[in-house]
Amino acid sequence: MTKESNTLCLGANGGMPRLLEIMRRLRDPDTGCPWDIEQDFASIAPYTIEEAYEVADAIEREAWGELKGELGDLLLQTVYHAEIGAERGLFDFHSIADAIADKMVDRHPHVFGDESRDKTAAQQTIDWEAQKARERAGRAERGTLDGVAVGLPALLRAVKLQNRAARVGFDWPSTDQVIDKIVEEARELVEARDTLTQTEVEEEFGDLLFVVANLARHLKIDPEAALRAANAKFIKRFEGVEAKLATRGKTPAQSDLAEMDALWDEVKMEVRAEAGKVSE
């Protein structure tokens, strides 16, 4: 390694070239890090997903002081995959950047071309989807549901599959019909619980979740975001229950459901009252 490249790697404020050089050194088969050298696309993929969620978590919590670091962690994942791709002669970071830049230019002719900008965001969404459909056709993805990534979170993938089907007319026209289907699937789940195998129960439960995701889509709700909010609410309320138990010298393990349920109701009322004061 030359003195110049070593300086680039170690010097501050080197930006993207510095990060790329760091990754090359980490992956160097003779002088790199043994752990980094052993990694491949498949072993790094779970970290990529995890880092994306940590970015979303920082945004959800409005933890702006943490967001820069989380975005850096996510960027590192792209650099990691790019280096592995370069080693295999598949692609490198610059070709990745070129590919997404080309895609953005192609998908925004109203910004980078001669198409009029005089259209709504809704029309732009329609145009965007039409362009993506043309790209899928170019990749020989002929089926309506082709190309919806398998690795997406299951709820998000369900919504994307349903959106694809809806674009060709396979959709309930109203939320009432979706709710009726939820009732039907819930009934089938109860019947399965009482009479069928565990595998069949899981299948019925999956059907119920799929229809619930469809209801979220009809209501224009992001089911992942809604569930994250519900998780956060549960954590806050249960921590309130724990705090109230602590004033009684107890832990949850030393309590029972009746006591904790009563405290849960107290916490709910307090949270609602506090929310009312804030809104005033």
C-alpha cells in the first residue's frame, strides 16, 4: 500500500474515498481483519436490514443526534456489498451510484427531461409505477406480483403484493368488505384452534394477518408504523405498571394479573389525562 493511500485511509475529513479505502483495507486478504475477510453477501445481509431499522428507529424517536451515526452505519453496509461485488467482478461502488443516478433521471423526466412539471404528486406516483412496470418488463418479470422482494418485512410485503393486485382490479371496493373478511378469518382461526393441527392454525393466523394488512392499505395506514407505535405505547404503559408496583415494593413477578390489569387501567387514564393537558 502506498503512503498516499495510507494517508487517505487514516486522515480525517476524507469523505467517501476514505470510507471506500477503509473497506478495501478491512477486506485485504493479507493485511485485513479476519472477520471482515470471511464475510459475504449473505452473511452481511442481516446487518443491512438491522441498520435500516435502526435508521427508522432514530427517525421515529426524533433522535436527531443519533441519526447521523445510524445513517453512517447504513452507508457502510452499501460500501461492504460494493467491495464484495468488486472483488467478484460484479460491480463496484461507483457503478452502484451510477445505476441509481440513471434510475432517478429516467424516473423524473419532469425534472431532468422535457416533460411538464405541471402535475400532482398523485399523478407522479402513477407515472412512477408505470415506469417501474416498464423496467420489470425489461427484466422479463411478466407476472403482476413479480419482483416484490422476498426479504421485505412480512406486513410490508403483504401490502406491496396487495397494491400490485389492486392495480389490475383484484381488490375489494370498500373497507366494509375487508372488515367482513377479517371477521370470517377470525372465526376460521378459532375453529382451527379447536379442531386442526398447529400447522393449519398457523396458516389461518397468517390469513388473518394478511387481511388485516389489507385493511391498513384501504385505510391508508402503514401497518409497520402502526405496529411500531402500538409497541411503543405498550412499553410506556407497562413501564407505568412497573413503576406503580415498585411503590408497593413489588415487581411484576410478585404481582398477579388482576392487580396489574387494574394498574394498567390507571396508567391509561393518566396518560389520556396528560395528553388532554398537552392538547390544551
